[in-house]
Amino acid sequence: MPRTAWAGAQQYEPLADSVQLALAGQIADTRPPQRSFATIDERLSFLAWLSDMSERLKGRIPDYNARVEFLKTLDYEVARAGLERQLVLGLIQVESNFRKYAVSVAGARGYMQVMPFWTRLIGDGQSRRLFEMRTNLRYGVVILRHYLDIENGNVFMALGRYNGSRGRPQYPNAVLAAWHGRWHYKADDKASPDVARPSIVPRA
């Protein structure tokens, strides 16, 4: 049965037609989630990350195959959206604690606690699919990328928008603490994308 998750949710905001079409295109992309590597070193780096993250996720996703599938899918969707994968792991920890069928009091669903209205706005309208792993992760990272673009790369404000608590510190600080705490990955310190560091981190 679904279990209650972090109370909060993305708020419906009218989108410009061009933005709506762009987001819908990202959701509808049916290319297989196949990670490609330019070099052997890049592949080895990915396998080292996969092994490390799998070990950390044992307590939350006990089945090895399910854990690896989750991490491979997350890595692919995060890279596709141009996000930092450790940030997304921190967000999932706070949002659902890696519970696939989590439901918030506001009705947000799945790992990344996506609100059903997004499926009508930029998807196929099938909100039940938000309990599917790949669908949920894709919606979640596309929405977070959208909020980051709106906030000009300000991670703190984008996280607040994601949770429906923009401008309040509790949720963004919880995600940032999870990201830089439990999900910190040293190998990423040398080459993180621009999004990897919040421009403003207010404190409570």
C-alpha cells in the first residue's frame, strides 16, 4: 500500500506554449535508456559509482537487481536532464525515502513525489504511471530542471519550488544536507556541472 511521504508538492503554474511543448517532448522521448561511454575510464568511473551507491542503498532497496536497475535509470535520466545525480538522490531520500509507492498528503506520487497534474500538462494523462520507476524519475528530473531554469540555476529556490515551499528554508536545507551528507561522492567534486552548487542557501 502507498505510504505517506514528505508533505508538500509542486504547484500548478501556467506554462507558455513553447515551454509546455518542450517539456512534453522531453517526457515523450522513447529512446532506450542506454548509457554510452566515450572512454574505458569513463565506464570504469561509472561502475565504481554504481557499486558505491548500490552499497549505500542496500537498506532502502534490498533487492540487488532492483537496486542496480534503479541506479542505472536514475543515472541515465539525470544525465539527460543535465542535473547532478547526487543532488537527485538527496531529493529522493527527503521526498520518499526511496519508496516506489509513496504518496504524500497532497497526492504527490512515487520516488520523486510528482503531482498528477503534470501528466495532464506535459504527458499522456495517465497518472497511475507515476508509480513506474522510469516514468517517475523522468518526470521528476524534467520538472526539477524546469524549476532550475526558472530560478536561473539557484538550487535553493528551485528545490523550494519543487516542494511547493519556495522561499522557506526547511525543505531545501534538508535536501542539501542529504546531498552533501549521505550522498556525497568524492569523485564528483572534480567535475560537477554548474548546478552542483547552490547560489543561495538561507538558513532557518
